[in-house]
Amino acid sequence: MKTPSFSLPISTRLYHQQLRLAAIFCLCVLCALTLISTLFFWQQRSAALRQEVQILASNLGDHLITGDLRAIQNQTLNASNYSHWKSVTVVGREGKTVVAWANGNLIAPETVRLTSVMNGLRLRQTFSVQVLQTPITDSGGLRGQLRVEVSMLPVWQFAGILFLAGLPFAGLLGWLLVRWMVAQQLKLLQPLEEVVTTLEQVNSLSNYSLRVTPDRERLFGALQTSLNLMLARMESWETDTHSALREQRAEENRLAILENHDSLTKLPNRHYFHKLITNSVEQAIDTGEMLALMFIDLDQFRQITDEHGFETGDLVLRAIAERLREVLRNTDTLCRVSADEFAAILPNIQDLDTVRQLAERLLLAIRKPLILQGRSLMVTGSIGIACCPLHAVEQRLFLRNADLALQSAKAAGRNHWSLFDPNLHTPSGTTLPKTP
């Protein structure tokens, strides 16, 4: 399984949802640890305070017996050096204050309220101070009482410092926890991500052959199986549709070929010729270029079919069509417009000499002996030529002038080409010598 991607939109949503829970959890853990540590610190501090107070009370016992007030004052003032001790009060056996100081300064004993002397250690505490009262005793019994007030500020400072110091660790712990949880959830959602990715690829590439690879744990097995079945059906439908379209296009192409081409010579037929000559005449008029049209008729072709049969006639037509195509230029179009008549459309003619030369070469190509089925045949042809816009700019007139030129070539004894002469209204031409 691939590594979960934390850049997915769902990752951001999961982060936002779980970050609050992780923050609350980490804060609770931090508060609990701070509270436990503070309680432990307070217990240690209270134990140390008891020990310090009891030592001070033991030292004051002898001085209370002898009534040495200065020694008592010195002892209490020395105790003021203890950190965060706010006040110390020494009470005699009768409950009368002997010495008292607060915030490091001695105060008049009479200003301190009398306190009843009690047996046993007593500890009270508020939010701001701890009050510790312990009896002062010696071998002779109870001599008085020592009362000490200690500030709670160090405890709260310890708690605050511990809490602030733990915040970065809690934040790091929360971030790692959130990342781990999101990674685990993304792993569970990984198969669903692959489903989405596959659908996006199918949509962008239109490739229905893609499939979703089932995850090992089969967390989304039904979804993946259903999607693969759907894609398989769509692929089958697409294949059938494409096959039908290919067959339809092939049939259309075949019909187009049958409609526009001669089945014997494979040349464009009369139908295609009329469409092409219309476009060619319009283009010649628009561009000012000269267009030539040749009508090529095989002389006495019916006599060949009568003497040698229609099969030989078909072979002759195929051979002559191939020869004519070899002589014409790549830009020219040769069509079969009737049984033994061809038409050549020659665009972009530079001058009439080009037409004359092509006509002579075409007649020579037709006159070459044909060896068919062991027999040698001699075929000749006649060619009539008209040019647009030199001889006509209207299509009907253009075709008639080319036909008149063909009739003139045949009247001249066949095996001729004739170029329409608009001035004399009669074609003029040349004759190739006959084969002996």
C-alpha cells in the first residue's frame, strides 16, 4: 500500500477535527502531571518546613525557661532568613506573645493577638500561606508555642514554571499524536483514494480498461468490485460502439468509392468528374490560373471488343488507364467518363506549350503495342483540349469546347490531338505519324 498523502483535502479536514481533541488531551495530561509534581513538591516542602520549625522550637525552649528575650529575638530573626517565611510568633505558656516579626521586622508583642497554647503540631494552609503551629517543650514539659506563616508563592511558581516548560513538549506530543492518527486513518482510506484516482484517470483519458486493484484487507471490497464490473461493462460497450462505428465508416467509404470511382479502372467516374470540374473551374476563375481539360477517346474501341471479346476490352482499358496516369502530373486528375472515353483535368497550366507536350506524350503512350493474352494489339486515341478561362469561363461552354476539339481530332483521321481555337471556331491540331 502506498504511503498516505498528507496533501489531500481530507487530510486537512482530519487534522482540524483531531487537533482540538489532541490539544485537549495533551493539556489534560500536562495539567495532571503538573498537579502531581506540584503536590509532590508541596509535600517535600511541608516536610522540610516541619523539620525547620521543630528545630527552631527546640532551640527556643531553653531561652523561654531562662527568659532570655534577646536570645529569643536573635533566634527568630535568624529564622527570617529562611526563604518565603512571612512571620514568626513565639508565645509563652500563658498565651502571651513573647517575640513576633513579620516580613523580616520585629513588631511589638502587644500588637499581636494572644494565642492559646496547644499541644501537638498543627498545619493549616490557604491559597496564599501555610500556617504551622508547634509546641515549645523541654524535659520540664510545655514551655510555649511557635507559630510560623510561610508563603505559598514558591509552590505556585513551581507549578507555573513546570506548566510553561511542559507546553512545548505537550505541543510536540499533540502534533505527533495527530499525525499518527491521521496517518492511520488515511491508511484505512487509501483504497478509497485509489478508487477516486482511477475514476479521475478514466474521466480524463476516456480509458475504460483501467481497473482498481483490491486492497489486501478488503475494506472496500464491494465498492471496488462494483466499480471494476461497471468499468468492464463500459469498456465492452465502448468496444462494441467503436466496432460498429468502424464498420459504418468502412461501409460509407466503400459506398463513396463505388459512387465516385470506376470499378474496372479504379479511376474517378463520371459523377466525380462533374463535381471536380465544377470546383476546378471556379478555382481557376478566382485565382486567375489556367485550367486545361482533355477528352481522351480510344479510336475504334468497339472493334476491339467485337474481335477479341469484352474481357480483352477490359484489359485494354486497365492498361491504357495506367499508361495515362504515368504520363500525367501528380496534380492532374484522370477520370473515366464513358466506356472508352477518359477526361483529364489539368490545373495550374503555365502556357499552351505544356498542354501540347502532354497531349503528344499521351498519344505516344496510348500507341505503344499491348501484349494481352499472347496477342499484340495496337490502340490509338484522339484528344480534344480546351482551356479555362482562355476558351470559356462558363462550365457548360468549357465542356462543349473540349468536346468540339475532340470531334475535330477524330475528323482529322484519329490518332490526333486538337486544341480549341475560339477565333476560327474550328479546332486546330497536329497528327502523329501512323505506325507502319
